[in-house]
Amino acid sequence: MPEAVVLSIGKFDGVHRGHLRVLNKVKELAESFRLKSVVITLEKNQQPRLTTLAEKIALLKDIGIDRIKPLNFWRIKNQSAAEFWKYLKSRYQIFALVVGSDFAFGRRRKGNILWLKKTTRKDGIKLIIVGPVKVGTKKVSSQIIRQLLIKGQLARANYLLGRNYSFSGRRTKGLGLAGKLGFPTINLRVDKNKLLPPGIFVGGLLRKNQRWPALIYIGRSPTFNLGRNLLAEVHLLNRQRLNWLDKKITVELWHYHRPEKKFASPLDLTRAILADYRWAKNKTGGVK
């Protein structure tokens, strides 16, 4: 017979403040009854995502969730609520199910809160419904956070996330254009499903539990008409660190500065980058 667990199900994209209310309840119940906490994450592989699967798993582990089970959303999309419930019960002895107040699953979302109340009562399972987290009159949601990031409202997005927005990427060789302008960068290739908000930011490169201040550009280099895909370029404010050989790099975004812009000439672009650099140094206390 499967081991008794406290279970939650959802996309959990971003693992934001609203999700944390649900997840902390899962952890609290599991610890109280000395059970394992299990989270099933529904993965759609659609753009854009606040968290890749790897990032989401790491965040859930940091919270203290014992087991994380990714499930392909498209495989279960056309299952009825009863079929999906049968699937869950065949794999878990569900002591308690913890969900948000707007949660629903199954074909045409028939497995809503009313359906769950009836079904869990019949099966002798505790159903815990967690209310939303609101800021003002608006509920914290992944969709709102995505919109805020795209609009450059980073401070508000970070607040709703409960942490600084971050992304990871593999070092890749660029065209060296920024270096020729006097601002050498580390170029990153980021997962195509990860949301990258365009613009100029100050943030930090995370390495060995330390944060190294950096000027960050996310864009397509419109001044040079390259027509390339969105690329992240990181200019460390402490240039001595540019020789790091890490293949994978994680970057946090702390402050938004301005949108990307097409300049009339490389000289105008250089002047703009210099102003960006001075702004970033000021934001980080003049780091050397």
C-alpha cells in the first residue's frame, strides 16, 4: 500500500507568495502528522515561464517539500476529473490534499472545489482550501508577475515573487561588440521557455553563495540590426572577475533602469552604456 502523504497539485510557476501559502501549509501538515509532503507540478512547456522545471524543483526543495513529481499537463489534459482522481489514488495514500481556492483539474475543469469537497468527504481525505494572497485588491498570480516583468516593473514583480527574479544560462561566445565599445560582457544562452524581460538592469551574478554586482542587458542589439534571438549579456562591475570559467551562471535582477533602444551610431550607444554603467555603480554603492 502506498505511503500516506500530504499532497498538493498545481503549475506553481514562479513559486510566488501565493504559492508559498499553499506550500507552507503542505509542509506544516506533513510535519504535524509525521508524513511525507508531495507536490505534483503540472508542466506545460509553454513560453514564457517564470521558472524552468529545474528552478522550480530547487525552490520547492528549499521550502522543504519532500517529494516533487513533474507531470506533463498535455498527457492528462483530456482526462475526466474522476479518471485523474483515480490515477492519484493509485499512486498515493492521500491523507490530506491542500489546494488554492480557485483550483480545478480534469477535462473542462470539472474537478473544482465543490467536486473535491464531495469526493474527499466520500474517500475520507482531508481537504484544505487555502485562500489567495492579495496585494491591495489584486490576487498574486503568475500572470500578473509576467506582465509586470515585461513592463519593466521589476520592483513590484520581485515583491510579489518574494525574492529577486533570476535566470540561469550557459556561457556562449558573442560577437565581441560590447568589448569593442569598452564594456566586455559574459554572454548567456538561456532556456528558450524562460521569460527574459528586455531592458537594462543592475543585478548580481551568483557564485559560491556570493553576489557580484553587474550591469545586465537583455535584448536583440537593435543598433547593429543583427535580428538575433533575445540574449542576456552581463558586465561585471568588478572587471577582474570576467575570467571566471563557470559554464553555467545564475543572475538576479535587482533594479530596472531603461528599455533597450536603437541608437543612431555606435558612438551614441557607447555614451548610453557609459551612463548606464555610472547608474549601476551608483545603485551598488560604487563597487570596485
